[in-house]
Amino acid sequence: MSFRHYFSLLLLPSTLAACGNSNGDLTTRDGASADSTVVAESTPAGLVPTDADGAMNDGPARSGGVAIATTSDTGAANREPNELGRIMIIEYHLIGDKNSTYERERGQFRRDLQMLYDRGFRPVTMQQVMDGTMDLPRGISPVVVTFDDASPSQFRYIEKNGELEIDPTSGLGIWLDFARTHPEWKNRAVFCMLSGAAAGRSFFGEKGIEGQKSEWRHKKVRFLHEQGFELCNHTLWHANLGKYGDAMVQEQIARGVMAIDSAVPGYKVRTFALPLGVWPRNRALAYKGSWTDPKSGRTVSYDFDAVLEVAGGPARGPNDPAFKVPGNFNRIEVIGDAIERSINQLEKAGQRYVSDGDPNRIARPAASTSDSP
Ligand SMILES: [Zn+2]
């Protein structure tokens, strides 16, 4: 598959529009604040007994025997917890020299991280969202940062005197530097990887493309895993799964999983990103299936908990009545000021997920209690 062909697939606007609308209802303002059945133990008045004083304590504040983490975020005290809210799952492709639909200029990428940080967001993985284990301080919101296609622009090595260094101008280089200089910014992005696509989109580069050697591929995937990042499958070479039969769909997906397993043996891939946001005709095959490698006779199975769409807006959070796992999750493509617009809309609608810092309670906004009996 040529580079040109690869990008012609990526640039089909009609396909993308369809993805954004394909499961429709998630962008509406139904549900969250009207439902009173989810919240178990707490009322706003009974929320965590530390507020503005939380950061001043010598040790972590406690509630019901559970440590409440504090934050360096000065605005956190002013954000009312709302753990019924929605979560942004944002989506990057290339990190490079310019801004375009599928490319974020590297300085802008760093400014995105800073803006998220300043507005009280901290990264979590899809696994944490699915398991409801986002251990965030009170007043802080989760954001899931996803990187699609495994291009060298996201994770590039530079070879210096026989040593490999992560290129500080690659997406990962920028992320790691940001994490070093910003408390609470952990290595919790999600890399949705291709393992055998054209133009170096094969575990972040091969065959000398952008100076990347094929033998570095598994080392890169292992590094991401060891640093705490989540490994996500995005198929073998980015096939439009709507155009192929069941056997090919499963082969594309299973070979991506097999490649991740070769790099990190035993890794359980739980998240899958649909190429182009296009579902296979048999939607169930996006979640679960198997394929037998004709060369080895080995059967590779997959069974995902999350299928990521290409677009659609903020996703339901784990305490939303309609949240389900396995399930599909909407994302936000990082184009222009899409992240800021989403934050503003979430805040205006009272739908921003804000942690109360206490894993034993589900905090709901005060407005929702006054609406309820
Ligand atoms: Zn992709």
C-alpha cells in the first residue's frame, strides 16, 4: 500500500462525517443530571470534608479511611465535583511541522497539554475509565489522550554514539518533557497502533523512514508499556473494515493484536480504535473474533472492552447510567481549538466530569439534587 493510498483513505471526509454521527445520541444532553438512581452514598453537603484547606494539610486528607489526594492545581477548590459527567477522549495523529486535519504542530501540541493542565485536567487511560479507577484529586478532571497510527512523528529515536535517545521533537519526547516539569501529569496516554502499514506507520517507524530502524519497533512498544501508557490496537494496516468480509476483518484486527503480543508477551489489549471510524458490517467483530495464522497454524483471538470511534464529542463517564463495557466510545479529533470548545461546552452544560478525590463516593453536582425529590 503506497503512502498516497494510505492518506487517501484517511482523508475521506464523507466517511468521517458518517463516523461522527454513527452512534448519534451521545452528544445530546440526556440523562446524566436527571438520573438519581446511580448515586449511592453521598449528598453534596456530605462531600469530602476537605475543601480549600485540602492542600494545606501535612498529609493527605482522609474520608472513610481513604486517602484523598491533593493537587497542585490552584483552581481545583473552585470546581464542584461531578462524577456523573462526561470525559474527553482526544485524538492525535501526526505531531509535526504544521497544523492540519491530521497533523498537530509540535509547539501547539505542547500548548494543548499546558492548556489542559491549566484548566485542571490530568491524563488517564481507557483502562482506568472502564474500570472506574481514575485516582484523581478533588477538583480535577480526567482526559484520555489517544495517538492513532503509530507514526514515527509520535515516537522517534535518535541514535547518538550507539545510544538511542527519544527525539525531543517527537510527540513522546514532548510528552515526557512535559510530564517531568508538571506535577501529576502521568504517562497515561493511549497509543492505538498499526503494526504493518505503509509510510513507517508500523510501530513508529521502519526501513529507515524518518531515520527509524525496523529493529527498534518492539523496543518502542515495550518502552511505552513499561512507562505506564496503554497499548491499543488499530489493525494491521488501517483497512477500511466496512469494505471487507468477516475473515479479512478478523485477520486485520487479530494481526494487530498478535504484533502487540510479540512486543509485550501476554499483554491484554482491551482497547481498539476503528480505522477511519468505520465499523465492519458485522459490528460484533469489532469487539471479538479470531484468526488462524496459515503459516504457524496458531489461532489469535481478541476480545476488547472498548471500541473507539473517530469523532462524536465527549464520552460517557463510568458513572453515567448509560455507560457500558464492552462498549463504544466517542472521541474528539484535535483540530483547531476543538479541545477548548469541548471544555467550554461541557462546563456550560454542567457536564464536565470533576473528581471528588474519594474513590468510595460518587459525587453529583448540587444542581442535580435540587432537581430530584
Ligand atoms: Zn488511523
